Amino acid sequence: MTMSGSSDDSGERDRIRDIVRAFQEACEAADSTALAAILDPDVTIVIDGGGRVRAPSTPISGSEFVGRVIFATLARLPLVAIAEQSVNGAPGLVVRHNGCVVGVAALGIRFDRIHELWVVANPDKLRSWNASDPAQDGQ
């Protein structure tokens, strides 16, 4: 890889990191204006609650509706901590409540906006995220 290729890759990672950070900050501040600026108008969110967590049963599309779902979900869990983290190789966020992972979101980014969100809130699927020491799982 050439030096310019490395720089391009670094620039792309920085650009994506900035988008994820802007999304995180908008969520933390419940700032609908900032959220609208980072969501694609045709964004879609899919939330897997597994029937154990209150979540829409079908995908929700459109930035206004997705914003409402995000803020309504976060409002049910006051004092959450949101952290940037790679999720299955995609840019993403992890949401913790009282130190426990309650949601993991992978973000699809296109043209500097978030156009897809895949959220897992099903506690059964979050077990590995909440393991105190993943190396000791199964022992």
C-alpha cells in the first residue's frame, strides 16, 4: 500500500469516526436538530428486542420517525452511557445502563450520513457483551 493509500484510509476512518461521534453526541443531548443533520432522510432502523424488550416489530424508515424511536428508547433508560465501538466490523455504539450493556448499534454510513441502523437490544443476544471475562466463558 502506498503512502497516499494509507492516508486515504486514515482519512476515511477519521470521517466515519466523526459521523459516529456526531450521532453519539446528538443522542446523548437528545438534540433532534443535530440528529436530523446526521441521519439520511431515508434512514432505516431495525431493532431486535427478541420479544423481551419493547421495540418496533418492523423496520422504521425516515429520519423523523427514526429520531423519535431513538429518543423514545433512550428516554426509557435515564443515565445511559453511550460509547463508540466497532460492532461486527461496522462503525457502532454500545449503550450501557448501570454498567450493563442494554443495546448495541451498528451503523451503515453513506454520503456522510447514517442510512441504516441495526440495533440489538435482546438481552439473550447481549450476554457476550456483558460477560465480565470473555476468556472464562464456558468454564
